Amino acid sequence: MSSDPGVSARRNLERARQSVQQVHQAAIRHRDPSLHGVADEISEIAMMLGHDAGPVQEWRPCPVCGAQPGANCINTPGHQKTNGIHPERTRL
């Protein structure tokens, strides 16, 4: 067992990211957009506390085109994409 407190902190942060991702996946499965809002709020609070929310575009749907987690965004009139995703998708 490691005595490095950073190891435990990183492990807990990864658990938190996975939990938030599960909330997003439940939102998709149950078609409940309010769950996306809850997961985003948790991530935003974590960021205010100085924790990295991780690559949000990987676990949240696009608010512009509705692309599901893991999928690239589709072209939408009036919205530019960067590296295959809409910038709005990466904002909390």
C-alpha cells in the first residue's frame, strides 16, 4: 500500500469522474435531461474546488446537435465544430 496521499486523491477523483459519467449515462438511458444538469452541476462544483472535471465531451451529449457520448458532433447550421465537436459540448 502506498503512503503517497496523491495516489489516494487521484483514485478518488477517478471514482468521482466515473460516478458523474454514470449519471450522464442514466440520463441518456432514462431520457431525463435533468440528470445531465445534475451531473454538470457536480462537475462545476468540483472545478470550483480546484479539481479537473476531465474530458467532458467524452461523457456528455452535445447540447447543440444531441450527439451521444463518445460520438462526434454532426454539422449544424450556425455552429462551428473544433476537432469534431461543438465547443458548447466542452463547457459546463
